[in-house]
Amino acid sequence: MKEPAGRQRTAPLLELTGIKRQYGDRAVLDGVSLRLDRGECVSLVGENGSGKSTLLRIAAGRDRPTEGTVLFGGHHIDEDAPDVRARVASVMDPGAFYPDLTVREHLRLVALSHGMGGDTEGAVERVLRAHRLTDRADHVPSALSSGQTQALLLAAAFVRPHDLLILDEPEQRLDSGARRRLAELIASHRDSGKAVLMATHHQVLNDTADRVVRLGPDAMAAGSGDFAPEEEQDR
């Protein structure tokens, strides 16, 4: 990808180089390289099984590549490192909620545990409004619809401080209006200087991305059975 004229290349927030992830004889990812700057949104697209979720887990430090390196802020990423836990928020797996805590109490707990301090209540109220959960704030998770449960997962990621937001198909279980609002939130988040790395099947979310990266076995190395590196498209 060519840099715009006059733009100075700075150190990326996240840099993946030569990522390979193999399960037995199957290479899910082979030779994937990707960099993500602050204030940038990158979207991964591809068919199911193309390695999108695997790459997101590797980017978050939840999985280790068979080969390749992952640098976050110039250092090898480790999900258990306090700096990574403080700076990376994600929505990648079905949520596990405390059954006796209300929506508001869940969000308050996430915010406080990530050092929000005196800003906690204001941050909680903002994400309740943004994700249309205000009228469900005093309900426990079991009383939520599937779409509201997904909104709570997203609200928990947005309520806490972070530099990098990783989202795996965040639009699932959301209706069309909620998807549009999520796209607006992602764009605003990116414009505030945060970095966003996501995988999605919906064009309304892809339209928020600065770059779209396609993964998959579309171009096979002749006779090798290996996946070719990803293709990038500027937005």
C-alpha cells in the first residue's frame, strides 16, 4: 500500500509479520502481515474458515502463531501482561456474565476494574444510551434478548479505556438499526484516535474501515497446499 504524499510513517500500534497458524496438517493462516496505526480501522473479510477469528485471537495475544511475530506498541504481545490487558479491549467470544448483577452493575464493574475511577458513572451512562440499554439497565442478563446481550458485550468493551479495540463479527444478533449505530460508534471511535481491528460480514461496518483485508484460500501456491498472503484494499 502506498503512503499518501507528505505523510510520515510512524511506528504502528499493532504489527503482525509473517503470521502462520497451523493445526495439524492444515494451515489456517500462512504468511499474513498486517500493521495497524492509531486512529485507523482495518476490517478482515473472507469466507467462514478463512482464518479471520484466528488472526484476531493472535492479534489480541489469546493465541500464539506457529510462526511469525506480533508486536503491540513495539513489544511482543502477551494477553496476560498488565499493559496489554489495560490497552486492548475485545468482543470475540460469547460473554460470561454474573447472573445476579444488573446491566449497569456489570458495566460499572468493568469500568472500575480498568481504572475509570471518578469517571465511571458518566462512562456507564454514555454507553447505556449509545447501545440502547438505558431501559434495561436494572435488568439481569437472563432478562435480555439476544440482541440486547450482544449490545451489553459491546458496551462493556466501549466503557473501559483502551488503545485497541478488537471485534469479531460484532454485528451478530443486532438488528439493522443497531448495526448502523454500531458503525457510527466505530467510526467515531477511530476518529478519536483509537485503533480498531474487526472481522465482519456486513457492508455497513466495512464502510467504516480505512482498509479491508481479504483472507482465504482464493490464491493457492501451486502444489504446496499453502494459503497465499492476504490482499489489501484501501478505502
